[in-house]
Amino acid sequence: MPIISTAGLARTFQTKRGPVEAVRVIDLTVREGEILGFLGPNGAGKTTTLRMLTTLLAPTGGAATVAGCDLATDPAGVRRACGYVAQSGGVDPQITVREELITQGRLYRLTKAQAAERAEELARDLGLTDLLDRKAGALSGGQRRRLDIAMALTHRPKVLFLDEPTTGLDPASRADLWALIRRLRDEHGTTVFLTTHYLDEADALSDRLVIVDQGVVVAEGTPTALKLAHGGSIDASLQDTFLAITGRGPVPADAAPVAV
Amino acid sequence: MLLQDTALIYGRYARQTLRSRFALLFGVLMPLLYLLFFGPLLTNLPLGGQGSSWQVLVPGLLLQLGLFGASFAGFTIIIENSQGVVERMRVTPVSRLALLLGRVLRDATLFVFQAVLLVLAALAMGLRAPLPGVLIGFAFVALLTVSLASLSYALAMKVRTPQEFGPAINATTMPMMLLSGLMLPMTLGPTWLDVLSHFTPFRYLVDAIRDAYIGSYTTAHMLYGTLVAIAFAALAVTVGTRVFRTAGA
């Protein structure tokens, strides 16, 4: 049984200029323990989908289950099963790493002692031990991201949603984070659902890709299968494959400009 | 669950307030200036009613403190929204009502604390009022801040930018303050103004506190003030809870 499955998931926003269909029809399934790359151009509906799957936003159509809990009827179950790291993160820069981790544990209904212990454990796991008494605002970008992820792992979720986790990180921090994500899956069997704009990242990390455009799933499969089907060969770059799928190129190599 | 969650959220924001000594005291500055520079102008004026001019002015200043302080409480949630803190909490199983109540109770504590400072300063200036009356005044400040802070958070969740939020609050609080007779009793004015002021909830509250400050606890003003304060708080918390339940949706 898939750990995430959605059927016709849709979200329309009512704006002053009329309805905007951010997500039209998302049908997808994610297997337990899979790392799924969720790709698409800006405005394709990636973040909206993530916010629906994490109960932050009610769908206006369709249905979904996460870890066996129905999104509409059991949001509390979904919340217990999943962790979410938003693009912006979610820590107060004035608060220390330890206090944020402990409060997060308490929000997940741990006792004070359990929450303190869990904070230490998470800090050890994510290399934050020396930073526990530092304010979140004083962390580097990479450290900050590790803290965001530590917060989301507080309750050992079955599914971890990451929205553009490596945006703005230096190459070393990115490599670090990739290793962390793989370790989570390998050691704890955590299912990881991540969005990214870095196609090398999607290629290197994901077991499978789902590509969305204009609120609809336009392609899905392993990176290799997608390259073969849409990029022309398994040696095609994911960049060209992505552009071919989302209909913005690639431009043939011999195409001369019509006018200069 | 609700109590535990509320205590947790309250603790988080109370610590946040304690970290900023400046914010702790700043709110009391404006009413304090009124007390110092406006209060002495009233001492020999015929304000109608019993008691000294301080017993008329201080109840108004207490509500002014709540009105201008608690109405702006929503600014903090606009900041936290942009930091992602609100959504981070909303994906946890924490009670949605606690996310509101914890914050609102922190605000009530803060403004009652400032109200105590204000009354102490007023005592030094010459205020004399019975202790039960003063305590009743604090209870009204607490209820009013719960109401206004709830509405302020609800609005802040809806508008999302400080550029919209600030002017919206200013445009509401200024006429409210003028119309409610916080500075001078509305009974001094023409009938139309007196009647108009009864359309704001603050009018009933200030009348009740003024009665409390002269030791009249069983008046019609007190009854209406209490009813309006409780009804306003119930309405505001209901609106706030509804917004916090469905925020983003």
C-alpha cells in the first residue's frame, strides 16, 4: 500500500481577479521509503500541493491519504505522521536552538523531560550539539537548514516533506544535506517528498520523479526512464528532459536565429 | 490538551516579551504622558459626576492603554508568518485554539502589568480610589485586551502585510478612542455625540470603570459594562478561533 496517494487533488484560490487554479488535478502515489522528487517550473503548484498534503491548506477538490490517514477526515492523524520543512524554514531567530527544539517536542505532546532528551538526541544526529545554546538567527544557512529539519523530525515522522531544502546553500552544505536525506531513508525508512529547482539534486537524490506543470502531473518515472522517454536517450541531461516535458525547449543545436 | 497547549504557547511568548525590556515598558509611555501633561489640566474643571478628575481620567487611560496596545498585537504574527513560524506550528498536532489563546493571554498579562504601573504613577499624581474598584479596573483591562488582541491576530492572519495592517488598525483605533469618551466624559458633549458613543463597546467599559473608581459597584453602568465586556470578548475569541482554524485555507 502506498504511503501517499492522491486522486484528483485540486486547489482553486478565489482572488479579486477571479478564480486561480493553482492545482488542477494531482494524481500520484508514493511508496514507503521512497525519495520522491517533485519538480516543476515556478508557479506549477508544488508548494500548494505540499501545503495540502501537510493539512495547512484544505483542498477544493479530490482526496488524498498520507500514511493511511485521510486528509479530509483525519488531519490530526496526518499531522502525527508527517514532518514539513517550508521554504522559509520556521524558527524564530531570537530563540535558542535548544528552546526551539524543546518547544517543538512539547508541541508534539512530549513531556518536558522527553522533549529535553529528544532535543539532545536530534542535535547529536544533525550535528547541532555545539550550537544548542546559540540563537537560531546566529546560525549559518546550512546549520539553519539542519535545525529546520531537526524540528520536522522531532516526532520521528514516517513522511518528511521538504520544500526546496537546499535553495541558497553553498555546495558543501548541499552535499551535507543530500547525505542527511539519504541517511534518513536508509536508517529510519523515512519517506522523503521533496521539491527542488536543482535538477542535479533531483537526479542524484530521487528514486522517482513527478513533474508538474500548471497544476497537473505531466510526467513521472525514474530519472533514467524520463530521460529516455522525453530527452531522447539515457545520456540526455535532466535539464533537457525537464524542458522537453514542460514545453519550453530544448532548442535544437543547429537552429539559427531567424533574425539577429 | 487545550490547557497544556495554551500554557506552552503562553510560555513561549511570555519569554519573548521578557527578552525585550523595551517593549515591556514602551506601551505605558503614551498613557503616562497623558497622565503627566494632560491630567493636571483637568483638576479644576467641572467634569460632572462625583470624585476627583483623576477618578475620571485614569479609567480612560487604562482603556487607552489596552486599545492602542492590544490592537497592534497582530504585528507579531505578521512577522512570524513571514518567518514560517506560524505554519511550522500549524503542522504539529497543537490545538489551533491554543495558538490563539496562548498569545492573547500573554497580551492580557502584559497590559495588566502596564496598567498596574500606570495606576501607581497616577497614585503619585494624586489619584485616590478604593482598592476593589482599582482591581475591577484591571479585570476590564484584561477582558478588553483579550478581545482586541484576538481581533488583531485574526486581521493579521488575513491581511498578511504590515503595509495593510498598520493603516487598518490606525483607522479603527483613533475614532474609537475619540468616540468612547476615554479622555473626557461624553456627557459633557452634545446629545448626538453622547448617543453616537454608545455604539462603541468602549463607552460601556469606561463608564463601568469610572463607577468602580468611585466605589459604586452596583450601578447600571457596571452591569452594562460587564455584559458588553464579556460579550465582546466572546465574540472576538470566536472570530479569532475561526480564523486560526482555517487560516491559509
